[in-house]
Amino acid sequence: MRQVFRSGILGLTLSITTMLGSASVFAQAVGNDKNALPDIGVVASEVLTLDKEMLIGDAIMRQMRGQAPVIDDPVLTEYLQDLGNRLVLQADNTKFPFEFFLINNSVMNAFAFYGGHVGVHSGILTRADTESEVASVLAHEITHVTQRHLARRALSQQRSSPIQIASMIGGILLAMANPQAGIAAMQTSAAMASQLNIDYTRSNEQEADRIGIDILYRAGFDPTASSTFFGKMAQEYRNSSRPPERLLTHPLTEKRIADARNRMGRYPEVRLPPSLPFNLAKARLLARYQFEPEYALEHFKAVVETNSFAIKEAGLYGLAIAYFANEDYANAQQINDKLLASDPNNLFYVDLATDIDIATGHAAEAEQMLRAQLNHKPRNSVVVLNLASAQMAQKKNEEAIELIRDYLLVHPDDQLAYQLLSDAYKANKSFKGMYQSKAELLALYGAYPNAIDELQHAYNYTGDDYLEKQRIRARIQQFRDEQEKLKHF
């Protein structure tokens, strides 16, 4: 499914972050506590309970969706979530489900924040050579969450000004979407004062390195990937201009790199073949999000000719996407059909096949292919959302609406699903449903006043349906309650 990342989609202000108050310190705002690490379950919980941590994380995630260039791509999201889940299974102290998401940013960086949210810049995947290198970054971020490093920092920052913290957080969020503007916002902020420092404490970083490598090994990945990727990141920063240190959540010191290398001697050697899903994800990011269409075509033609991608099929997949982006559907289909024939359940190929079929007026063929997949993966986001798109392309809007509504019962935070649902209702001239879907989408971005406006529009289309009027009134009140709740942390 073709879906661009969302950047500045609502132009949200700092209101949500301001409401969070002094407990709401963004994952990057974890500072200079030089004391020994406190007990995880006791000291951190004094200032921030798990319930409150999840609530804060949800609020920040809503603002992230609205302001940062989050890549809303079901294929990539599923790959990253699956990779992250494999690591979470090996972690201790997991108190809530983790959500992994991609930011369209070529800087090699990643960050974690309250409630198990882990953001990964696309530069991590496009610069990594192996899946173990990406996994090493995720394992490190998972550890920051499970060790409750953010809650500990909140404990030490109880006296910080909420306005100063909010200003800093807003600058960080803006920097992810527009680095120059974000840096300027941070430089003019009172939060640049010494009372709040973005760098993780040395002890937190050492702990995340140590535990993260162990998680990496237990999950079956190559533990040496941590040190090799550290070295790769350090080399890149030596050879190019980089963001201010305060925008790097994990400043790399030579000591950290040396410590990681020293730890490698404790683990047996792990040899792994190249990962096809990782290389497909890397090719997709390059061809669809990092390169312009013409350059992507030149790049992947050269890759295929020289067989320079780690796995040949991934290079061909990148070339097929590049052909598609340049509207050369015949060549795109010729390549992808061969890939799909050799691996018919591979959702990278299934997704591209759907895009090609819809673009060439063969949505019925896409629907047939996807219905076969649906029997085995009834709640899979790639299958369901592509099937809904194929149905909508054939004006089967009622079927698409039913399919998406059922899917949203299991995936209530899927913004792409709500966008498709709104489009399906609109095409079907069901304006009440359209406005309700828009409201839910806006709520996912934390824009509760806008969401309430949409529900009030929906209310005007309820006619004499008393129960529906009551439902909409109740939902409006829920949005108001959510907004109010953030003010009283």
C-alpha cells in the first residue's frame, strides 16, 4: 500500500506537552543523575506509576503522530514490530506492550519514551548491514524502558518547570520533522538552561548497553553487532556534520564503544545468514522514502547489475518499487510477479502486487489474491488494509467499511485504517460515518478540539436516531475527559 509519512499534519502546538507537567519528560530528556541506580519497582514508582507512565506515553505518541514524520507503512511497521517483539520476549520487567515505529530521518538515531514506545529513525535501517545491527539498537531502547530510566529521571526532576520542559519537548518533536526549525526552537527556549539536560546519564547508558547485549544474544542475534554498529555510528559522526549533542539521545564516547567490544568476549560466536525481511525493508525504505523516483531507478538498476545487495531478491524488489514509482507498471509487475511466484506469502511482494493491480485497473485480481491471504491472516494490517483499498477501487465501499470496522476492534490506534474508513464512507455518501472516522483519526493525533468539531458535524446527520445521538454525545464527553485528564497529572 502506498502511504507517505505524515509530517506536521495538524500543526499541533505544545498544548498537550504543557499539560503533561513536570512528570512528562520526553525519552531524550533523561539527564545528569550521578547516583547509583535505584530500585526499579519502588523509587521510580514514587513519582510515576505504571498507569500514569502509559497515559503519558500515549499522549506523547499522539503528538508524535501529528508533528513528526512518522512513516505510516503497514509493511514496514509490521516488520519492525515483529523484530522488536522477538527482543521483548527475552527482556525482564516488561510491564506493558511495546510499540515500535519509524521516523523518516536519515540521522542514525533511536529513542524510547514512556509506556513502551520506541521510535527508530529510518537511517538506522538504511545504514545497517545486518538485521542484528538493527536489533542491537532496539534491544538498547527496550532496556531504557524496562529499567524505567525515564521514571527515575522524572523523580529527579520534580522541581523542574512544566513550561520549560514542555518547550524542550516541543523543540525535540519539531526537530524530528524539521531539524533546522527544531534546533532554533530549542535554542530560544528557557529549557536550554542547565536544569534539564537531554543526554542519558552515563550509568543508564552503561546499563542499557549491558542488558541490551544480553537480550540481543538470548533472542538469537549476533551480540557483536552492538559494537560494530556503535563504531559505524561514531565513524559517520566523525566524517560529517551532526546535530547538536543535545539532539542525540545516545552520545557515543570512545569508552562506550570500547566497553561494548570488551563485553563481546563473554558471548560465543553467532553466525547468521543474511535476513530476507531486513533486506526487503531496507530496499523499501530506500526506494520509496529516501530516494527520489528517478534516482531510485538508477540506483537499483546498478544494484541488480552488480549484484551488490546482500540478497538478490531484495535488490530486485527495490528495482520493482522504483519502476512503480516512475509509473512503469509493466516492468514493476514483471519483476514482482517472479518474486511473488517464488514466495507467494511474502507480504512485501503481496503489497506491491496490490499497488500495481489497483494502478493498472485490475483491483479485482488484487482482491482475489488478498482474500486467499485473509484466510490465513485475518487481522493482519497489510492484508486487511490492502484488501479494503482493492474493494474501494471497485466501489465496493460497504464491504470495505465492514472489513475495516472489524479490523479496528483489534487495532484501535491504526490511523491509516481510520483514513481509509473515512474515505470509504465519503465515497458511499455516508457523511455521519465519515465525520466520525475523521474524529477518531484526529484524536489519534491528540487534536481533541478538532475531533469534537467533527463529531458535532456527525451529530447533524443522525436524523431521528436517538441512540446514535447518545453515542456521539458520549464520545464527545470522552474526548473532553481525555483532554482534562492530561491537566491533572
